[in-house]
Amino acid sequence: MSGDSCSDYTVIIPVLNEAEALPIVLRELVESGVPRERVLIVDGYSSDGSREIAESMGFRVILQEGKGKAMAIKTGVENTSSECIVFMDGDYTYPARHIHDLLRQLESGYDLVIGSRVYLEKGSQSVLFKLGNKALSLFFEVLFGVKLSDVLSGMYSARRKLLREIGFEFTGFSVESEIVAHAASTGFRVAEVPIGYRRRIGRKKLSVRHGFKIAVDMVRLTWRYSPVFLIFALGALMLIPGLYLDIFVLYKWLYYGVVHHVRALAGITLSGLGALCSLLAVLALYFKRFEIRVLRALRDLRERVEREAG
């Protein structure tokens, strides 16, 4: 598997009040061999001088449209013509040296490469956040059938052809799951590379409530990309009250000789419908995977034809 060269790339850094960490991050970028002209800072109207700091160091800075991280990323994509784009935060958590690892994976034929936070610096993530990240990644795997260890990583690289298709409709920190969901559901190739993760400099912006919002947005994304699976998956929840009623009726009959006809009928009905929906959900998931393979084959064929024609 081989892809196009990533000699034309841009590193996009969304920033909001990161004056304390930003100069360290920008110096590290230069030390890692990333030219200043390949870095684009998207500022969310910082009030602490972040924009002025970046400009004084010779970096290009633009103001984002709208509010939130998703709009910052969208603004950055719209203001660069590079075919390969790397995203990272400006809070010092992501080491700049991994930029080249992400680009190499893109060049090997992938469309989206996620930096999986494997090498954690002590104190960089609390136990609660580690568990939350794993739970959300597992939840994403159940909904989309894609096994990824760190779906919410803020450091990743993507090809422009993928980013052009994304509407960036989900605000805040759900933008990463929107990008991955679109890539995984429409036949783009997704990979992970292990990266380090450090203790951030400055005030933390992510809280527990953001985790719940991301989970809700993942369900909304499933409705967009795989509605049939979601409908049957929700229908499968009828198994829970159905099995409860079945066990209750069986217990009363075996130990007390009491027969609850109505509850028995309700339990059997709910259990049967829940089991049927479970099977249909699995079937819908397999059909979705078949659709993804077809879309990928068609995309590869189109690109091959375009290369030969060009």
C-alpha cells in the first residue's frame, strides 16, 4: 500500500488562551524540523496575548470563524491548500517530534492517522480521564465497528480529500470523533501510531461533562452514518425488561406455584423482539462493513483512473 507524498503539509494548531505554553510548543516545532511557513495558528480570540506571541515568533496566525475547537479546525482547513494536514494542541501535551511519524503513515497509504497516547508522562492524565478515554473509545468501537485505542486524541494527520467532505457540525471536543466517524464510515483508511503525552501547561479545558457530551454526539453520529444499526441496537434494549419479566415469572411459578399470564406474555414478547432486533443489528453492521469495502474500492478505482488520466 502506497500513498502520495506529504512534502506539502501544514501543521494546524487551534489556540485559545495558551500564552504560557505556546512559545514552548512553537520553539519545539522549529527544533523538530518543521519550518515556520508550514505552521498555521488558528486563534479563538485569545485574551491573554497568545496571538501576539505567535506573530512575534514569526508564525502565521489567523482568527477563527465562530466559536469552539471544531470551528477552529474548520477555519484552519479552509485557509490552507496543503494536501496533508497535521493537527495538534497548543498546550504542550503533544510532542512535536511525532509530526513526522504521522506524515510517514499518511505517505504509506492511509487517509487519517491518529496519534494514540501510549507513552503517558506521570500526572498527564488522571485515572478518571484515562478510564473515560478508554470507555469512549470502546463505545465508538461498538457503534462504528472500528477498533481504535484513542479515538479522541488531539494529535492526528489527515489528507485534504477526507477533510473536504466533513461538515464540522459537532461543536467543541467532539470534532475528533466526527472526523474519525466520517473516515471509518465512508471507506477512508484509518491507522494509529503510538505517541507520547505530557502534562499540559496552563488551565485544563476538558471536564467530565465534556465526556458525556462526546458520548451523546457519538450516538448522533451513528444516526447519521448508520441509522439502521442504531434503530435495531436500541430495539435490542427490549431484552432487558423482557428477561427481567421472564425470570420473575419463572421464579414465582417454580417457588410459589403462581402463574402471571400477562407478565409472562409481556416478557416473552419483549424478549423475542429484543433478540430479533439484536440479530438485525448485527446484520446491519455487516452490511455497513460491506458498504465501506465497496466505497473504498470505488475510491481507489477513481484515484487510479485520475492518476492515469493525469
